[in-house]
Amino acid sequence: MLKEERFRVILSQLGQDHKVHLAELSNVLKVSEDTVRRDIKELADQGLLKSVRGGAVPHSPGPHHFKDRVEYGNEQKRIIANKALRFVKDGQVAIFDGGTSAMLIAQGLPKDMHLTVVTNSFPIASILEEHEKVEVLFAGGRLLKNSFVTIGNETIQYFRKFRADICFSGICSIHPELGVTGPDYEESEVKRAMVESSREIIALSTVEKLGTAEAYYVCPTNQLTTIITDQPDNLDVFEIYKSMGIKMV
Amino acid sequence: MLKEERFRVILSQLGQDHKVHLAELSNVLKVSEDTVRRDIKELADQGLLKSVRGGAVPHSPGPHHFKDRVEYGNEQKRIIANKALRFVKDGQVAIFDGGTSAMLIAQGLPKDMHLTVVTNSFPIASILEEHEKVEVLFAGGRLLKNSFVTIGNETIQYFRKFRADICFSGICSIHPELGVTGPDYEESEVKRAMVESSREIIALSTVEKLGTAEAYYVCPTNQLTTIITDQPDNLDVFEIYKSMGIKMV
DNA sequence: TTAAATATTGCAAATTATTGCAAATAGTAT
DNA sequence: ATACTATTTGCAATAATTTGCAATATTTAA
């Protein structure tokens, strides 16, 4: 088999799956992983792909570039996302935060739903590319590289300009008296801006986070409209929140 | 068997399989591998195919759906990017626009260079993820989905907040009297904001774009500091720009 | 932190290219 | 047809490239 044939296979699979693995290619092409590695290096030098540990990804970041970073395996979050989808209605303005839960919601949105989404998350913007009727308004700011979200004062100011119908905010700690809190100062500040810019606030959490608190304050608990967890809606721990007028799902 | 007949067979098989192997052809054509090699060399000289180790592949290689990626390897733009890299200095604040030229520059930046990059392009932000010492400030705004850049008033306002050292702006039309112009209204507006926020402005263009004009105005030509093209710096057409105090590279 | 997975490097074997050359072939003018 | 020349072909020696392997780093995940 010619080297060029291997190149074709590699690029072709990359075009299809948006990623290739060394071991897999080694099997398919019947050559050693070393050779595949060398092939990938050569293609990378030509700018045709980007070599990464264990394989390669497309070099020009297309629609799927950020999506592929997500772990979709988490069943809890998937349950939460499915529950959350019921709350979005056609024509709304929605704020999505940068967590993986919100990402799964975006992923699950009907392709023909008309929506305006305000977000500070590259992955979410990337996912919504395929949703033709969704207009994406992206919050500028300083880029947090590992998580691909923007933060900082600019981001906050951007969210403040909106009055959204609904806001999906990922897992923070929620405590009846201590309020909603998060582990990172700047991200918590951004979350507050999101929450304060929205009429309806859907908190996405797991039961373990209920009744706990962390260092940085986001908002009072009674500001939440709904708390979505991965559990049935009739747990005892939910009572205190229900009594505060929060819908538990 | 005539040489021409062999040529026919080779090209025919190439059209069918997108590849030919020396050993295989040697069998089919009943001639030595050396002869096949020489045949292929001759066809390659005529530009009818591309000779590779062990055989040959079509001259414009690869399936068509990779055209966009192949365009990435565009030699012209690579030349331009290499020239442009000399202008970036450690510690600067740089504005990058959303074109592929600017993308190639970002890609070529030394991994250890300390830099602040302001951009409205997802791909550029993504490329710069690996550059640990580069801080990325991302301009918010309405997301243009197909090209993954933000545009609109918000984007413009974001750029206006900066006073950058250097700005890399991709191919627009450049005319001595009519100024710098572009084919899209909103993108041209954003480009203007970028240009007006920077001390030094490096225009990335090809010689064909020089002396032409399009519908939407970006800035006066003499506002440009440098024009980088894929050609040597001593062309006659460059004189008019040099006389305006613009550095031609 | 350790343990596992992946990368890098150097190297020898296998494959393919290149070169020079002599024999075979084809073309041409007598 | 013959002699002559130019081209083509196959072969052999040599050079270059590619490939897989093993030993050694390096990175990642737990």
C-alpha cells in the first residue's frame, strides 16, 4: 500500500469522525503505529491535520472541534439535560453557561427550534452551529483556555445587556440559607451576571450538591426558579426548596 | 506494446483507483518496473499524475471534500504568513482578524512568545490554545456561523476598547485613492474598528487585490503601515504604495 | 506520587530510486 | 534490404527512503 493511500484513508476518516486514533489506524492500514505516527506527522507538517497525543484531529477548527472535547458518557448529566429540554420554548432568549450540563442541553435542542442563545462557551456556540434557526450571541472577554469559556469584566458587562427569558446554569453548590455558591471567583461572578439577566433560572445540579456551599457567592437560593437533578422529584431533601417556591424536577 | 498504450492503461487505472503500483503495472504491462517507473516519470513531467514512491497518484490528490483543508496549505498564504511573523515582537498586544492568512500567522507564532491577542475568530482562539504565554481576549458579538467569527456592534465596541501595537488584517482590496475596501458590510465595519485600534497595521494581501476596490470602505490606504504579499518586494505596482510611505514586503 | 499510555530516538532490514551501460528496437536515408 | 542513428528497454550496482523494533523519555490518569 502506498503511503499516499494511507494518507487518503487517514484524511478521509478524519473528515468523517473528526478524529483518528493511532491504534485503530494501525489495524486498518496494517502498518505499525510508528508508521501511522510518522504519517500523521507528515500530514501535520503540510497543515492538513493536527497531530495530538494518540492520534490526530482536523487542523482547522470546524463545527465539531470543541464538541469532541466533551465527555458524553455521564448518564446523570444526560438525565438532567433531558429534563431541562422541556423548559425551553420556541422563540425565547436563553442564556447558557459553560458547563457540560448546558452543553448536553444545547446538543438536545430540536434542530428546527427558533431561539436566541447568549453564551460565553465555545463548545456551546460550536454545537449550535448546526441549528440554523438559533442565533448565537457570544460574550466576549478573557479566554479561559482549558475550558474554552470567556470570563472577566467584559463578559459580565455583555450579559448585563440582556434580559433573557431563561437561563441554564450548571452545577454549583446550593444551600437554603447560604445561597448558590461556586469554587471559582471569576466564574461565580459571571454566573451572577447570567442569573441576574434572566427571568427564569434553571439550576442544573446533582443531589449531592444540595445543602453544600463553597467559597464564592452567586445569588440567593430563592432567586432560582427551578432546580433540576438526576433524581425523582419527591425526595425529602427537596422539601425545604419547594417551601421556598422553587420547582424541583 | 507501444509506450502510448501503456500510458493509456496507466492513466485509465489511475482514474479508476486513484492510485497505481509499480509492481502491479509491471505485471499487467509485461515490462520491467524500471520501464513503468520511466513511464510514470514522463507522465508526471506532463503534469498528468504525481509520481510517488512505489507508484503514482492523481496529480491533484485527495477527495474533493477536503478542498477546504487543502486550501489551508495554500502556498501563497503560507509565504505571506512567514513574512508576517517577523513583525510580531514579544510582549506586544496584537489584533488578529478572522481570515485564513491571519490563522496561518497564529499557527506560526513561536510557542514561547509572550503576547496578548485580541480577536473575533474562533479558529484563531483555538490555535492559540497551545501557546501558553499568549493571553486571548475574545470579542463578543453575533456569531457568523459558517466562518466562526463574531460581528456586529458589540464586536466593534470591544475592539474600540483597545490600543494594540499591531494588527494583522486579511485580504481586502487595496486602491491608492479609493482606500481599503471589502465585499461585506458588517465585516468591513469590524475591520475598520480593528484598524483604528492599532498603532501598526499589517495588511495581508495578494498582488491581484492591489489597485482594486469593492463596495464597503474600511480605511484610507495610507493608514496601512505595511502590505505583505506573496511576491518579491520590488514590483513596479508597489511603487505607488511605497511613495505613500507604506512598507511593501 | 505511581503506573499506564504514548512519544521519541537510533538503528538495521526491507523496499524503492537512481545511475550507467549494453542489448534490443524502431526510424531513416541510401 | 542495409547501414546508421536515436530511442527504448532491462539489468546491475549503488544510493536513498521507508519501515518496524527496541530502548528511553515524556505525558496522562488515577
